[in-house]
Amino acid sequence: METISTSQLRTKSSDLIKTLTNGGNVSLIHRSRKVGVIVPTADLSSPIHPLANVAELKKIIGNHSKLRLLSQNQREKNYAKHLLSKYG
């Protein structure tokens, strides 16, 4: 098992990734004390895709089009009214 200090996390992150993808564990050292162990995840074969749940995204977009959107002029009027009521 390899060791890495907290200050080396920034400089040797690529080495840490290589070790974890090869299935190795890495001990984390902070101020000369072992504070934890970094272990790889169980399933590295399938990366998480940002559009994994397309149906849910379409549902969110569909609901967004039904919202009553305000124009920039109306937003400025509402904000001015709010400032006037809050601060006088």
C-alpha cells in the first residue's frame, strides 16, 4: 500500500488516479499521522454519463416552458418596488 501526504494530493494527483485505477489502496498522511485510506470504487467499468436520465431531463425542460417568465423591464420594476418597500 502506498502513502500520500495531504500536500502531495495536488501535485501527485495523476499518480493517485493511476494507483486507484489499478486497484491499489493509498494511505493518507497528515502531519505524520495516518488519517485514512483511499480505496478505489467497486465498479470502474462504466463511467457516469451526465445525460443518464434523459426522460427526467425532458420532464424538467417541459415544465420550464410552462412557467410564466417575466421580461427584463418587469423584473426591474419588481426589484425597484421591493427596494422601496424594504429601505424606504
